[in-house]
Amino acid sequence: MEPEVTNSLTLPEIGCFQCYQNGHKTTNHYRFFSQFIGYKTPILIHYQLDSNLVIGEITYLNTKDKIPIKLLGTIEPDKNYSLLEFDKSGNVTGIITGLPDESIFIGNLYSPKTEKELVMKLTLLDTIVKSPDIKPINNQIFGTYHYQYGKGGFNGDLEINKVDEEKIDFNILSLTNIERVPNIAEVEKDTITVSGNSFVYKIPKIDRREFKATFYKDFVYVNYTKGYCSGQFGLNATINCIFLKTK
């Protein structure tokens, strides 16, 4: 069920309903922002946090159906947010960067398709809703995941299959810009035990090179656990990404 918004979306009142404790912990409520992109396009953004992961939606209020679009990203070490707008195929249609505080979110929205960037100044709404469950259940993690930054841009695929009640097999392939000769980051198919909704994988034959894959209802977040894997993959190629489930 979609969250109920009780405020005016384009002229919201300013309010704060979420408190931070010990950095960025999992929240129990959404954080709503509404204002204009480039002072022309009205939008609504809401999200919740899971550690440094940001999970939410963006809605363009000047569209006919006002359909929410998946918004996923991370909180960087400097506290800035880096958020990706995904369509259902895993294509990244927008990149939001900025730093929210208790009442305002100032940043930019970049389109990989048009290569244009717009200024964003969002104001916090005082709406309170309960966050939906974001954890996967049963066999929801199995399938194919994908991301791509526009036509010919950086892209990647992750596939995961069930082996038995405790083990899965998986493989990952990410490429840099395919319009040039792409560099590759690849983890060949291997079998591993899953603990809860995640697993940690040590890259064979390479000391201190490992990553964690954490699965959610419709995406997986892969992040390095011991620093960037320099020298392991091709130049600028990485598996440290968010992959959207497509199959």
C-alpha cells in the first residue's frame, strides 16, 4: 500500500520526524522531501536507511500517473548522499548527490541520458508513515540482477541460483563504458553458504580482497569490506555496486 501523504506536496510545511542515533542506523519511518528540480519540476522523495544504505522512491509530480520510481544509494564517508534512480530494467535514469540535514536537502540531479545536471533544493515534509519491510523472504533472492548507466555506459550483472538449503552459486560481471574497449571486473561462478540475507566472499588467490553481498526484496548491494580491490580488476572496473533484480 502506498504511503499516505497528508501535506501539500509542492508547498510543504517544514518538519522533522526522524532522529539520528549513532550515525546512520536503520530507521522506522520514511523521510519525505518535496520541492523542485531546477525550480521547475516538482518532485517528492522519501527514503529509509539501513546502515549506510538509502532505500526509497522519487515521484515526479508533473507526470500524469505520478508513478514512484525506485531510488537506491549510499551515504558516503563525507556524509553526502549518492542516490541512483532505477527503471524496472535496471537502467540508472538519474543520479542524485547532496547532503540532507534535519529540514532541507540541497544537491544535484544528473541524467546519464541527456548528460544534464539540475540543481535540487528540497524541503522536509512533516508526514509520518511506517517503513515497509525491505528484507527478502523465502527464495526471493534467486534470479538475475542488473545495472546500467545509460546507453553504452558502465553496466553489470549478478546471477544467483539455489544449490541446496544452505548454499547458492553466483557470478558477477561488470564492465566500464562499452562504447570504448571496456575494462572488466569479474567474479567467476562459485558456490558459497548464505547467512541470513547476505554472504561474504574472499576473492581466490588474492590476500585481503573480499566483498559482502546483501540481498533485499528487489536488489542486492555489493560492497568491498577491506578497501578498494585495486589491481584485481581492469582499470575503473568494479563490482562495488547496487544491482536491481530484473528476473
